[in-house]
Amino acid sequence: MQIELEHISDYNQTQLEGHQRKLSYWTQEVAKAEPVIQKLIEFQVAIPSWALGTGGTRFGRFPGGGEPRSLEEKIADVGLLHALNRASGAISLHIPWDIPTDPQAVKQLAAQNGLRFDAVNSNTFQDQADQALSYKFGSLQHTDAAVRQQAIDHNIDVIKHGVELGSDSLTVWLSDGSCFPGQLNFRKAFDRTLSSLAEIYAALPDDWKLFVEYKAFEPNFYSMTVGDWGSSFLFASKLGPKAYTLVDLGHHLPNANIEQIVAILLHQGKLGGFHFNDSKYGDDDLTVGSIRPYQLFLIFTELVDGMDARGMNHAKDLGWMIDASHNVKDPLEDLLQSVEAIQLAYAQALLVDREALEEAREANDPVRAQEILQDAFRTDVRPLVAEARRRAGGSLNPLGLYRTLDVRQQLIGERGAKTFATGL
């Protein structure tokens, strides 16, 4: 299905009076409000192709119907999101789950939906049906050179697919590691991984980036070869200027200070981008901002400060992507909530009084510093986010319009109640 402009226009008209009333506070704060609105209009969050179907656990999966059965239907679903919020203007593909059979036609379809292709993602954490050698004991770290070469060749193939689609970055996440003490020689695993990544790095086009993602645990529980931001930073530093660390918010041990990690990586010029999600216990892949909204705000506070210090473009110089799993929600509704949570945290961070905060820091006044941050966090910026959507041609209330139009039922009518998203 498609969401027509008149659907958005008609719905916005029913919401306009209430929106203008909430926005009226900001008419007294125009100097603050207008720059925030403009930055929100420019800011886009990529949607991963694997997040459009219902997630699950090792115990089971309960699909909700109307799931996209092909890459083309996944693009259509992201197009629906982008039509509603005008902030989901990119799609990130996972290979081999979503290999385009006709790249030019896929690229044209994406353009028709107002989308571009963000980072492409490789997969050496699963064995595929037509795969010659197994990744059971690792991929880029494997003791067998033939297995390592198979994983290297796969990543290079992913780059080629990305080039055809107009992408400009590759994300590599490795499940490589060990489950038991003594199983793995850590030094050899590091060297083999670095050597394998170097071959992939050498295949990058000149204008591409390589994102090295890390994870503290799972599926290996004794060691992960790229287990933390330090190891990722080390790999990226040794590889060269086109390699960066990618931060997934769920890929840390409990209570890790992610905002400090972000600040240091950005300061060193090695922060490549984000996978946004939220967690209560571990890598829970929950809706962004559903558990720790204040942490998300603090992360964006460091991002805004660090990017401004380096003269970076907020919208273009880092990769922004959601990476979540929707086990009990409609995936499209969950993604709408996640994008809005990101926008809210970003808008709040833009409101922080940087000059006053720095004065409080230099004066060693933690009370004042806390008040400055919490004043911005407690400011209701929802009217600004809604106004940015309205000006960009989106809905004042994307989730409300989604339910008014009964989008999920329409997708079930078109695709069926027993469909399963590819790759899940």
C-alpha cells in the first residue's frame, strides 16, 4: 500500500489546532526553536531491512501477518515509515538475507520511495545453505585459512552489492570468539582477524567506510574477539583512515558508560556510527528510549558537543541506524516509536546551554552541571519534533495516522496473515 499526501494533509488538519497550542510556547523561544527544527528536518535514521519482520527468541517467534516477503516489499515498508515521519529516508541491507536480483530496479524503487541505501551488512555469524565451509568456530579468526578466505570473499561480495546500490559503507559484526577457557589462542585470533579485515579494507572503494562493530558477549560467552570498544578502536586504528568503530547501544556490559565511550571515539576521529536500541538486562534489542531515555539523551549530548567541536555535519558525517527486534509489537509501529525517541533525544541535546555547562565544569560545580543537563532533558520538545515532521511533509502524529489508516490490516490483506519476513 501507499500513503497518499492527502491522507497526511487531511489527518494533520484534524490535529493542527492542538499542535499549534502546544507549539505556542516555542513562539517565545524562536531563537532556540528554529535551529532545532531545521536540524530535525535534515536528520535521517536508517531502517535495517531485518527489522521489518517480527523478531523472536530461541524459544519461538510469533509473526503478526503482512510481513514483507521480498526486498521490494521491505523497501515499500520503509517507504511507508518515511512517508509518515519524513525521517526514515534510508534503508540498510543485510546480505545474504536481502541480495538484490536486479540492482538497478531496486535502486529505482528505493528512489521512488524517497530512500537511499545506507551501510550494507555482512553475515559470517550463520552458515548458509549453499556454503562450503562452516563458521562454527569463527570466521575471520578461524584456524583454517580456507574458512577465513570464504568469510573475506563474502564481505567483498557485500561491498560489490553495496556499490551497485549506491551505498558507501560496510558494517562488519563478528560472532567470533570462544565458549571455554583454553579453546582459543587470543593473540592468534586477534592477528588472524586483523589480517582478514585488512584484505576486506583493501577492497573498499576510495569513498567508502568500514565500520567495525563490537559486542561483549553472545553467541560466545567466554571471549569475543571484537568484544569491546577498545578492541574495535584498535582494529580500526590499525586498518587505516577509512575504518571506524560502530557503537550498538545493546552491545555493552550492564551499566557501561556509553556516553563516555562515544565522547572518546569521537574525539579521536574514530566514531563511525550507531545501531540504536535499548536494553534492560543485556542485548535485548528493545524499542529505542523505552528503558533508558536519559542515557540516550546523555549520549546525544556528547555527540552534539563532540561533532560541533570537530565541525562535523550532524546529519551526514556519522551513520545513524536502528537495530532492534520486535517480538510482541507491530514492527512498523515499533520503528515509528524508535525514530521519534531518537529525534526527541537529539532535540533535547541541542537545547543544552553549552556555555553555562562548561562554566559549571570549570568551576567544579556538579550541582549546576546536573541542573543544566536535566533542564534540557525535562523540556517537552515533542511540539518541535512534530513541527519538523509537518514542515517536511510528514504526519504530526505518525503512529496515530498509521492506526487510523489501519495499515497493518491493509498489509495483511495484500500479503496474507501467514507471511514471514525474509532472513528471520
